[in-house]
Amino acid sequence: MIPQLVDPAMFALAAGLLGLAIGSFLNVVIHRLPIMMERDWAAQCAELRGETAPAFEALSLARPRSRCPQCGHPITALENIPVISWLLLRGRCKGCAVPISFRYPLVEALTGLLFAFAAWHFGFTAAGLGALVFIAALIALTFIDFDTQLLPDDITLPLLWLGLALNAFSVYTDLKSAVIGTMAGYLSLWSVYWVFKLFTGKEGMGYGDFKLLAALGAWLGWQMLPLVILLSSFVGAVVGIALIAFARRGREVPIPFGPYLAAAGAIALVWGKPMTRAYLGTVL
């Protein structure tokens, strides 16, 4: 464990400011990573068919520079200050006045607030620093899944291995619990997937959900998995029913499960053991 060398309030403030900047980067990840994946799939399919890969503009998380998708106006440093720039621009592009989605400052503010809270809760420790990475990954996965119903391996698999690496030093749980949690997390949803498919002929969830729950098991241990599944299923059911009842969303329209797993995992990271003890009346 990293010793407590920094005042918790100062660490929380610094983490909150860092979170705002990380949130700005997460907006890039949320927008570009699915596009990069689709282009990679298109190139692979073309290769398998013996065709020339489609020509796309070079795209990475760093290049090209951020710009307005409508008019191509490049986003300057002063126009890219988290939250503040969106407010000063009144939510519109400086070049063409097209509205800028409210989700951009939302992601930045959410990341900043959650970073500050995690830093205050865990302090300047290995658990506190790890929690910042955990939160950033879950935020990116949440919004990507909302947009595309994809949970990229580029995020879930490194998250899984990082959880195991941290718990090799018992940061959140012991390594045995983390390894069992990884296996149990994947196999539990994998089993549900196949039982549902055998009875209905339909796919109830994607493989990304299995990998995300495996990653949560790697971070939290197998003891937290029942709580994560219970919380995510409850929230997902409530949101799904609300969408059908109030937004008139058809039952056949799929609802991403990843965001609810991510929210449940974040709750379990902070309050999982007290909640489990209160429910079971036992000490894990």
C-alpha cells in the first residue's frame, strides 16, 4: 500500500481537477474508439474477402486534432477547457453555432466529481489511485455501450488484468478471491446467455458483458458478485420498464446492460462490504 502522505482534502481537490481533464479525454475515447473498431473490422473483412481495405482518414485517440464535425472548425485550447468552455460558448460551436451536445460537459463533470469522491474516500493510497483508473474505465464503457451496445476489449481486458495485478498485493481483496471472481463473473453471465438462447433462440446479452463482470470480479473478488448482479439487474429492470412505459420504447429494442454493471461495480467498490455485511449479517 502507498502510505498516506497527502492530506485527503488536497488529494480530493487535485483528483477532481485531474478528473475534469480526464473526462475531456474520455469524450474523445467514447466518440472515436467505436469508429476505430468499425474501421478495423471493415479492413479485416476486406482482407478475408481478398479485397482492398476501405480508405479512411487516419484516426487515433490522439490524431487528428478535435474539430467540429459539422464545419470542421478546429477546437482550440481555450475552447477545450472542461465544462467552462462549453458554458462560455453557450453550448455552441464557435465556427458555425451548431449546438454542442450537453453530454460533453456531463462526462467531464461526472468524471471530476467521481474522481474527487474516490480520492476523498480512499485517500492517497494504492486503492485510491486504482479507483481513479477503475472509474475512468467504467465511465468510458458506460457511454460507449449506450451509444453502440459495444464494450470494447481494449478497455475491459486491461481493466481485468489491472484488477488482478493490484490484488496480487491485496489492494481490494486477496488474489485468490480475485481470480475466482474473474472466472465466476465471466461464467455466470455466459451461462445465463446460453440458457436464454436455448429457450428463446435469441441473444440476451453480448460477450462484452461477460468480460466486464469478469473484470469487476478481478477488482472486487467473488464475494461482491452477487451484490453487483443484484444491483445491476434491479436498476436495469427499472430503467427498462420506464423506457417502455414513458418513452414508448418497444420491448424488442435492446437495452445495454453494461452501464448498469458499471454503476453497480462502482457502488460495490466503495460500499460493497458494508452493504453485504448488512444484508447477510456476516463479516466477509
